[in-house]
Amino acid sequence: MNKFFLSMAVCFGLVSSGSVYAAELSGGESCEEAMKHAHYDVAVQQCEYEAEKGSAEAAEYLGYIYLKGKGAPRDWGLAKKYLEQAVDGGVVTASRYLAILYWNGLGVERSRDKAMELFRDCISYEEQNGGVSCKVQLAQTLSFGTNSQDDHRYAKDIYAGLVENKDYQYSLDLAKMYLTLGNDANAYKYAEFYIWWAKRYGDIEQIRLSMSEASVVKNKAAASLSDNQVNSAYTWVKNEIHKINEEHLQQKQATEKEKNVEVKK
């Protein structure tokens, strides 16, 4: 959109002057779009602009940028500032990143209690409104090697619940936790399950990043298993994938049936 049409759009109220400035600043990408495409150099400027204009969503992205050092040096103080702005603005899920600061004592006094309080608030919100990002972040935080066995078991339980609810992309995380806890039979089973599932239903990027890791977990776990245990796991995986295939087929047939009904109307 050239400057003439941008000016006309502003005059007729089609877009705000702030939106025009934002678009010119980012080359047409919003904060959310820049983050989605991993254009972090653009995102850090665009998200700052939008956050200063009061966008709680942009503040969450900006807090994440400074927490992870994406497009800008890590800055715990700025991360905390923008994450708190996001939470105060109603983006409750930003508290999962704020929890990381308190869990690890990054720019704040270390407090596991405060971190868990933030995680619980976040999880409670998603249980009512949908989403699992807070549970996943808690599980990832608990699974660090420096944490206790109890923490690792808690992480395993979270991932097991996600997989049970058909969030199968977390089956590899579940396998890794079983391996950490010394349960090689289940580690092998869920690593093998992930490989089968990802080949059929995972996206290309997911397969590229995780398939080799799944194979490593599977091979490490297999080293201590008997042939009977491996065969038992193989049979379980085959049956589980068959069930998933049947569910997908039924869903496809139901969708096609609905389309045919609409056409007849």
C-alpha cells in the first residue's frame, strides 16, 4: 500500500494513523505476524510500538523476546515489565513466562511458591477457556535435569494427561520423562508411538526437528529391554495408531456427510 492510499485510508477511517505508522515501521507486518514468522528483528520494534500503545498481546510477545533473547539481548527487567503489563492487561497466559523468572530467580528474588502460583493461575484460566500452553510450560520447567525426581514425576504426569487427551505431539516428551525416570519400557513405547504418529499426522517442521530425537530415546530405552518387551510395545503402538486412523476416518466421513446434506439443501 503506497503512501497516497494509506493517507486516503486514514481520511476515510478505514485504518488508524497509528496502524499506518505501524505498518510502515514493520514493512507491513504486525507484531503478531512478525512473531509467527520468526522475524524477530522486526518484531522487537513492532511489538514495542504496539505495547506502548496499550496492546497487552504485544506486551506478552515483547516479554518473551527479552526473556529468550530473540531479536534483542536478554533483559530480565524488561521481560518482567512487559509480562506484568500483559497479565495486567488481561493476557493471563503471559504469567507462564513470568513464572519462569521467579522459578529461576532471573531479575527477581527466586521463589518457587510465586512461580507455582503463577502457573496455577495460568492453568486454571486455560482449563476454563481452552489451551494447554501453561501446562506444557510447567512440565518443561519441571523436567530440567537439575530438578528433583518428584519434579520429574510431576512433569511425566502432566505429559501423560496431555497424551491421554489426544495431544499426541507430547508423546515424545512423555517418552523422555520415562527415560529420565528409568522406566525404559514406557520410554520405548511412547518414543515408538511418536515416530508412527508423527509420520502420519505431524507437520513437516515437527518431523524435521524431532524425529531424530525420538529415535535416540527409542534406541537408548531398547538397550535394556527383552525381545518380548519390544514386541509387546510394538503391538501396543500398532493398535493405538489403528484406533487413531479409525477416528480420523470417521471424522472425515462425518464431515463429508455434512457437506452432502448442505448441498442437498
